[in-house]
Amino acid sequence: MRILVTGGAGFLGSHLADRLVADGHEVVCIDNLSSGRLRNVERLAASGRFRFIEADVLDPLPPCGPLDCIYHLASPVPCACREDRPVATLRTAAEGTRRVLDLAAEAGAVFLLASSSEVYGNPRTHPQVETDAGRVSPVGPRSAYDEGKRFAEALAAAYARQGGVKVRIARIFNTFGPRMRPDDGRVIPAFIVQALAGRPLSVHGSGEQTRSFCYVSDMVEGLLSLAGSDYGGPVNLGNPDEVTILGLASDVLGLTGAAGGSEISNRRSQISIEFLPPRPDDPVRRRPDIGLAQRLLGWQPRVPRAEGLKQTIEYYRSEEPVA
Ligand code: UDP
């Protein structure tokens, strides 16, 4: 197949591109390199089945040739946009997604939207189910990303209803692995970089808030399965293995050798941690209900958190400069 990945030089996009090229597909990647990096995809050129185009989905799209499938991942990373790029984030979600949907309509391609668990905001359900309509502040500090993703879902659903576009909507929960930027503000790269540098881990709030972290190879598998299905509604993709942020800190300290793992659980005084003010509107608990993905796609994550963390730590040890 000929496949377009927008945001294909980013963390998740580049792992997806790796897999698609390895599976024998021809892949075109569009990325404006705002957070993506050429080095994530450089070696794919040798396959002869990969083309990189530096472009912004906000601009008229370059000619991409015939397409069977589009994975639309292009978006500023959530942390950055909370702080300094809310307008660009909303524009990318609205205008950028419209452009890519138009392209899908024109090409008759399947369109997979990389949506997010952020559409649930501070959720009413736990674990979160797709039927939960979400609870998001339209004007809060996370609203640009959250409402942007909500709008992108609405737009995709409208193109499916009105334009007959074959839309797939992946609600992606926290995903991690090699190639996350060390400075992107997300908790796993932050903790690993801090631990490797011998600095205290920066925990926002009490650290009792939870997340459920999915290793990137599992997420890629989920995206492929969803794109290959004929289901048009939103589908949660993530790993239901829920952990507190303090629990995660403990894992990272143990696995990097920055602390003896068994000593640190429940003994805050011994944890090398710096407590910082809570992030505004930080969801208290997050865990995907993946029943729908299991039934529909026969998909479920396989990589345990500790294994994924080991791979990720290894990457930062060998590839990323530790500040
Ligand atoms: N967090 C933290 N220290 C950091 C970065 C994040 O304690 O250096 C917390 C953050 O407040 C949140 C959780 O870790 O409760 C996950 O944050 P992240 O930005 O990785 O993902 P998201 O909030 O988008 O799920």
C-alpha cells in the first residue's frame, strides 16, 4: 500500500513509519519538524520505499501521489502547547486536520486520526470507556490540546457522515518509548533524564495521580489493527496497567540504578524526589478500558511497563545527551 503519515518524524509517527516500511509498504512522511526530528527517520531512506517531506499541515499539502491510507498524527506535543503554543495547536487540530481529511476524500484513502485520552478531560468514568463524553474545560490551560482533539474527532466524524470518508479514530493513552524528546515535558523522559543525571525526580502535586503507560510497539500494533478494521467510532488504545506517578518514579529510580528499588516504595523521605506544585487541571486518574479494542481488533498490549522502561532507559543512555 501507499501510506501517508503526518507527523511521521515524531516519536510515535517514526515508530509507525518504521513498521510500515518493514512490512513492505511505501511510506510518505510529512512533518514540519517542530518536535519531530530527521534523525528519527533518516535510515528509512535506504529502503527505497520511504519519502520525507518537510511541510506543515497548515499549508497547502505537497503532492503525495495516490494513497491507500493516511495516519494523521501531526500535532504539537501536549506539554509544549499548554505552555506556549495554544493557537498553533488549535489551528493544527482544526485547519490541518481539515486539509488532511480533504486529501483522504480526494484519494479515497482510509483516514486514521490520532486522537487522545485527553478528550475525556477529567473523566466521569474509571476506567475510561469510549461512551464517556468527557469533561473538558473549554478555556482551561489544557483546552487547546483537549478541545483541539475533540474538534478533530468531530470533523473526522462529519467527513465520514457527509463525505463518506473511511475514518478511524484512535484515542491514544499515554505512550512511551525511545525517541521521546528528553525536553518535551512528559513524565517518562523527564524522570529518566533526571535519574541518569543524578538529579531528583520532579513530581508535580502529591504524585498520587495515576496514568497507564503503553509501550510504543504495542501502540503501533494497535494503530495498524484499527486502520485495517472497518470500525468508524472512537477506540481506546492504551495499556490498562495503572500506576501512580510516585510508583513510576520508584520504577525509574530502581531501573536506572539511581536507588535501591525495594527501599523506596511508600517511603517518601528516601525517594530522591522534588515535589513541585500540581499542574493545573491535571487529571487525577487515567486508565483505558480497552474492551472494545480487544473485541473489535483482538488487540491488547504485550510489553510490561518495566520492560518498556528498560528499553527506553537504554535509549537515553546510548543516544540522547543527558543534560
Ligand atoms: N508529571 C510529573 N513530573 C514531570 C512531568 C509530569 O509529575 O516532570 C506528572 C503530570 O503532572 C501528570 C503525569 O505526570 O500527572 C503525566 O504527565 P505527562 O505530561 O507525561 O502526561 P499527561 O498529563 O498528558 O497525561
